[in-house]
Amino acid sequence: MAKSRDTTSPIAGHGALTLPSVSVDSYNVELREGDEFVGDRASNRAFYAIVEDLREKLRAHDEDPLGDVETDDIGKAKLNKILTGDNVEAAALVQGAVEKFAGELAFVIRRFLRLKDWRETERLVIGGGFRQSRLGELAITRAGQILKEEDLTIQLVPISAHSDEAGLIGAAHLAPSWALAGHESMLAVDIGGSNIRAGVVRLNLKKSPELAKAKVWKAILWRHADEAPGRDEAVAKLVSMLEELIAEAGADKQALAPFIGIGCPGLILEDGSIDRGGQNLPGNWESTRFNLPQYLRAAIPEIQGHEPAIVMHNDAVVQGLSEVPAMADVERWGVFTIGTGLGNARFTNRRSNGK
């Protein structure tokens, strides 16, 4: 099982299994079925493969309601419009793809629930870019219905925050309450296979000590996949993004906490290195000679006069943490992030969460 060692330090270590509000029971699970990963059956790529398969079958009868455009060139926004458009044949094709994908998602969930660390999961939050579309909402809802038809009582819910912001907001839950006390905001980083996003999260602790009112104040997005940079170039760009955000928060006279929370793909080791799962990042991030938190600590030695603490965890874990305030009514819950692949994490709420 993909886990790292626990930590008893005042600030959770990188990839820690005990965080201020939750215990991380499992994350970055790579279930296999033959030569394939089970999670790949519930990814963006899987959905588009289903659409293409349906189109191929119709083309055999000289019918394709989506026309000559390549499937990979049809964005989710276009497919959303087709669902409610006047072309009922095209809408039926897309609806059929949603139904098949929902079945695949339900299958993947069933497989995860067989795992020891995923048993008795009461609620599953679905995040990632796919969730933001109407297609995603329908697929999530239908998968939940399929599981109920099979007498599996797990609740499926779309992630509350926009998926572009959840990975930043969740970073606030990597820090204990004392590290954020007296501060208005903090820096967060969400690293993905296509994008790197850095932002300033307004904590709004006076309105909600549990971070239920945390919001992204400002964010910078860099789509590194369009530029194919090397690792050093990518990290240097991230540093410049963070420096820009520090300057803007200072100009706005925000009390910025000396803390940076990072979500990054892969299995994150206690020292902040990446054991595996970083293959889609620009350059070799799994090298034993590379450590992103150490690099950032040297590049950004202080934030508003204080040495910053830096904590990095798996990106699905961090995105899931954005839901902590909404999970108070359950004990065991998890998150799937549907993107290029399927990110996953399972949590148990701590009775004394330090908030």
C-alpha cells in the first residue's frame, strides 16, 4: 500500500499520514488488472475513448452525429452543449458515453472498497477537472445510483470548491492551527502533469476557525505542458510565481503566514522527495538528487521577515483536504480526482483535530 511513515513533529512532515484534522489511511493506490491500472478506467482519457468507440460503431453504418471533428478535439464545453442541444442523435451519443463511463467509475469504486484501507468508506468526494463539467456531474450522480442499486450505501458527492482552487484551499489543512493563527493568508502550490498553479489563500479564520470560509484570493497559472521545460526551468518559474504572489500580498498589506503548502503527484516521502508517480512532471522529479521543498526553502528564505515552513503532500490528498469542513458528519471518507489519471486518497477524521 502506498504510504509514508507517520510523524510526531509539531508541523506534519512531507507525505505524513497524521495531519491536523485527519489521518490519511491510504493514498496514491495503483491497483492493477493485468497490465493496466484499474484507475485508468475512470479518467478523462477513458471517457474520450468511450466517445470514440461509440462513434466508430456508428461510422460502420455511415452515421456519426458528431461530424468530421476528431474526438480528441471536442472539448467538454462542446459536449456539454450537445447534451442540451437540438441534435438529439448527438445528444444520445454523449448521454450513452456518460452512462458507460458512470459504469466504469462505479466499477473502480467497488474495487477500491475491497481494499482493507478503503473498507467502510461512508462518502466519496469526486474532484479533478472532469467534475467541473455537466458530463462529470451526470456521471458522478449516475455512478452513485448504480452503486445504490447494488446496495452499496457509499455517498458520491462532487467536490465543493472549483477543482482549480480545491488543490490550493486544501493546502491550508496541512498546517496546524497555531502556524496560521494571527495571519490573514498563506501561499499554496498545486502541481500537475499539465499545469502548475500557485496562489494566495485567504484563510478567513475569524469567520471559521475550521477553514470553511477559506478562499483563493489570487492565483497564477502556468501551463508548462505547452512549453515542455526542463525540471530546473520549471522550478525556477514556480519560484518567480511565488515571489510575485508574496509581493502582491505585501502590497495589499496582508499578514501572510510563513507557510507554503504544496500538492504534487506521486508518493511523497518523509524527506520531501518523490518515490514514484511523478512521471508526468517536467523533467526527472523522482531523482534522489532533487528535493522541491529544500529547493524552495533556499530560494525563498523568508516570508515577511520569517523563515517559512514548507510541507508537500500528494495532490489528491491536498485536493481532498479542501472538503474537511464538509465531512464533520462522517468518520471515514475518500476522494477521487478524475484527470489524466485517477488520483485517490482515503481519510479518517480525527476526534481531536487540532483546529
